[in-house]
Amino acid sequence: MPEAVGSGKSPVEIFKTSLANNVSTGIAAIKGLMQVLEVANAKTLQELVALLKAETEKFKQVDNCSVITVTSASELFLRFITLAHTQLETQVFEDCLKLMLDRGAEFLHKLESMRGKVAEYFGPHVTDGGKILVHGESKVVLEALLHAAKSGKEFEVYLTTSGWKLKKQLDAANIVANRIEDMAIGYVMNKMDCVVLGAEGVCESGGIINQIGTLPIAIVAKQFNKPVYTLVESFKFVRFYPLQQDDLPEQYLERTGGQEQSEDVACADLHSRVDYTPPAHITLLFTDLGILTPSAVSDELIKIYL
């Protein structure tokens, strides 16, 4: 198989560096794949596609990255840059590669603008004086909250344990942020106006794969008749239709990395890092494509992959 060559960083190094710089997993994956296009020594389109897929598999082995997001973003990237496949097959390979690089840069630009669009769609749904429960540390959720605050909305955020890292940034934006233990969800839910979640992947069913603990929070919210909003970029839409937790592929569940760990950490890693929340527990999805009901996701996936 051809290899990525050159004097610069390898695609995996670019992926890791991007993650370390707080770049979202999907965009980090595309930046890594762009490097593949830049330095690959492939001689045919088929060889180049094989190389892109091989590098994608390497990305999935990086510690604590979202395998789901890498999979969906990489599939869409490959589809986007090869859309004009008949044109690519009739061109000299050097011209073909240049066209793919141009299309790749266009795709990356689209991805980088998605988060802002999601924030704009969500803003009007934030009520003055409202209380919002946030689970996880989704970057798109953080940007949406900051955007709402900049527009003059005043609201209070309650962060579950997995989202405590967001408190510093919310405090800096003068957003009241309260940290709560996961076990207090049932106690605080009645005071909330809504629950806001990110997602590592959105399935064909309209259900979401997200950080562990999302499902029980959504179940409690439904019991209290509280809306559950998912804020997510469309590149996380994935062609996958689970019916229950056991349907999630093993690679979606396990933490990656082969470093030696303490007994406590190793024990914790036996548990899933994500769970699946069925569409019945999701009220609306705020995406760069617009505001969607869970049932509309399958139609959007058809459009994306058509």
C-alpha cells in the first residue's frame, strides 16, 4: 500500500496535535486526512482512497478520541472529495489530486462554520431567567451558550460531573454555572427549563450516541416533561440504526490506548464510555441544517449520501 511521505508531521500527529489544541474530533480528523492528500505518494485514485481509509483507522486508535465522530466525518469527507468521480477518473492523476485538495479545503471550511450555525439556531430557544441542565463537555453546546449570552440572554446553567470543565469558560462569560453531582439529577430536574446535550453521533433513527449517562438523564427529563435538546453538527450523522445498547459496536464503547494503567482506571475502562438514547427521549436536534425532529434525521442522511 502507498504511504504518506514528506518532511512535515504525519497525519496522525496532526490529528493528535489538533485534539490537544481543543479542536473538535471531526475537524481534527479532516485536517489529518488533508495531510494525507498533501503528502501521499499514491499513483491512482484507488490507491489514494485506500490510504485515506488506512489513516482513518489509525485515528481511531488515538487515546480518548470519539470513534463515532471520526467514522462519520471521514466517510463524509471521502464522499465529498470524490463526488465528481467520473471527472476524477478521466483526468491526469496530478490534476485529480489538486481537485481533491480543493474540494477537501472547501469541506473543511464548511465544517468549521457548522458550530456557529448551530448556535444561531439555538439562541432564540434560550429563555431569559431560564435554567439549563448540561451533560458532557460538548464544544458546540459551549459555543451555543456563549452565543446566547452575547446576545443579551441571562440564564443559569447546571453542569453534571462530566461537564464541570466548562464552568471556567462560562464564568468568564458571566454565565452563572452550578456544578452538580450526577446522583442529584432527579432532585434538580423539576427546576430546569430544558436539558441540553451534545452528541458524538446521530443515528438514522434520530437517536444519539453520547457520553455515558445521557440516557438516564433523558429518561428523567421525560418523566418531568422537560424538553431535551441535542446540539450537533451534521457531519456527526452516521448510517447506523441501533435498537438497544448491545447493538453499539465494541469500538464505540471501549476507551482506546494501550498504556499501563492503575487497577482503578483499568476497572473503569471495562464500562462503556457512551450510551445510546432513543429518539423517543429527544425533543429536537439543533443542527447546521436547521432545527430537526428525530424523525427527520433519516431524510437528511439520504440527502447527504445521495
